[in-house]
Amino acid sequence: MEEELREHFGDLLDEDTLELLVRYARGEKVNLEESFRVEGVVVGVGDVLKIRRGDDVYEVPLECCKDMFELGYLVRVKSKVVRSERDFEVVGDVSRTVQGIFLGKNGSRFALAVGNSVWICVGNVECDRGDLIEVKGFNQGEKFFVLGYRNLGKADVGEMWTKVRNVIPLKLVNLRGRVSGLSGEKIVRGKKMAIIHISDDSGRIRVFLLGDNASLYKYLDVGDWIELYNCYARIGYDGEIEVVCDDGLAIKVF
């Protein structure tokens, strides 16, 4: 029976679902709650266990074992309600603590200078530009999700921006300049997009603001200072170099 199901469904079945189907085919009673399974990082512990997986946060009621979960633990939960230790597995602590300089934020995302690089972080922090902060969190994809932080005082932001004339295609860049053109907003493939131009003392460049970054567009005017972090440079349709700010971060500097 097991081999027949494997052959029929192929890679569509994981091991847990396969086991449930085999038991069902044998006439055994199957609890549908057992078909629930999620793996992610703990971001909240209380009456419910909050688990982050990518951009989604799952909530699982806890009826026991609260003291076995800590923020930053990677866990596998096998039931829609945790009633015993059989309903979950703690893989380990995947959190880390780093220090960096707070550069600015856009909504719940903020830029943090860590060493010679800039990290795009997700979390609610109350900081001023130039604050040295220590953050505890974990990486998922290109983002660092913050579980907690503390302010350590002031630091020197320094120079970390590339001049427009020095932008190289297929590289990540940080840019700082004044808005020199606003070309409108639109929806492309279900995703919000805004087009602007920014200029510094070396030149002018087209910038595509995508997703959450596009929400900044309505607050911009020509002449405003703007900073772009971890944005991708490419050759545009007209042969000119342009910058895409999607997983990166755009910040209006007041």
C-alpha cells in the first residue's frame, strides 16, 4: 500500500501525510489534527505558540509545555493544538546576537550597518539614526527578524554610499541622493511599483521601488533626500543603468 501511494503521488506527499494515508487505507481511525505540520522559529510564547516561517506567522494553542519553548528556537509542530510532548519537536536555538548602527526605517523594516555590510531587519524598534544597538534575532531568507534589542548609545554612521557614476550592474549598492524625478505608480504582476530618479553630485539614476518600498512614493517630493540600501543594479530596457529596490530598503531622510 505504501509503495502504491508513493508511486501515485510522487513528491506531493511528505512522510507524515503518507503515514496518515496508509493508516486511513487500513481502516484505522485518523485524527485530522495529526495532518497539521509546521516548522519555523518561535517568536512568541503564551497561551498560543507563535511560529514564523518566512512572511507568515502561525499560532498554535498551548495546553502544556510552555517552559520548553524559547524565542529563537526552531521547532516542528505536528498538531493544531499542543497537548503533549508528542505534538512537537524542538530542533535547537537558531537565534544570534549582533551589534550594528541604526540607519533608518520604513514601517517595520529597518537598515542596520553591521561591519562593512548593511542588514535589512524586520521588527519594531524605537531608535534614532546613528544609535548603536544590539539586536537578537534570526535569519530567514534575505531578512533578519528581530526578537529583541537594546540601545548602547551613539556611533558614527560614516560613509557607506556609492556614487551614482560608480554603480556597477549586477551588484548590490547603497545610494544617497536627492529625488530628481517622480514617474508614477502602478501594479505589475500583482505587486506595487513606483519609479523615481535620484541624483547626487556625480549623476542621475532611475530607481524602481517595489512592494513595501513603493509605499514611500506618496511621501516624496522632488528635492527630498533619500537613501537606498542593498538595492540591485542592472541594465535597463534603454541600455541605461538602473536600480531596483525590492528586498532592499528605501528611507526618506528628514
